[in-house]
Amino acid sequence: MRHLFLLLAVSLLLCGCGGNRQPTGPERHYQLTGRVVALNPANHTATIDAAAIPNFMEAMTMEYPIRSRAEFQKLHTGDKITATVNVSDDGYNLSNIHTDTAGK
């Protein structure tokens, strides 16, 4: 599992080192379900303990940038969420976040 995360992190880092290259493909979207483990307001990120995402990655806990300030502000540690993982040549982030605070 750590190897997959390391591979994803290195791949995303290398994607950012391409300078002025043209995008190679469209943004891809995956459904995420998980629980908010930590929030980082300074970096606008949330650490999510997420279930496996079919055809993308195994279950793991990792930090995700949140696309919208309004969506970030509604998150609380312990919230169960569903969201869209947006993956592009420029990196990844979460959007369309729905919380289930009753599921804490």
C-alpha cells in the first residue's frame, strides 16, 4: 500500500516538472468514500482515510487538496464523506464533497 502511495506521489511530482508541455489527456474523475482524519487550513488540504477506489487505487489514508474554499470550510475531523477525486496532468484534488456528520 505504501508503494502505491509512493508511486502516485512520485508520478504527480514528475508531472509537475514538465515545464510548458501540453496536457496529455482529459481530467479523470473517481468516486471517493472515507473519513476525515485531519484538516490543514494553511494548505487547504484534508487527510482522508479512504476506501479503495476501483480502477484507481487501494484503500489508504492520504492528504487531498480541496478545490473549493466553501467545501473545505464545511469539513470537520471525523466526518464521513463522499467526494469526487479529480486527477489531471497538473495533480489531483477533491470536489463535490458531501458530508455525513451523523456517521461520526
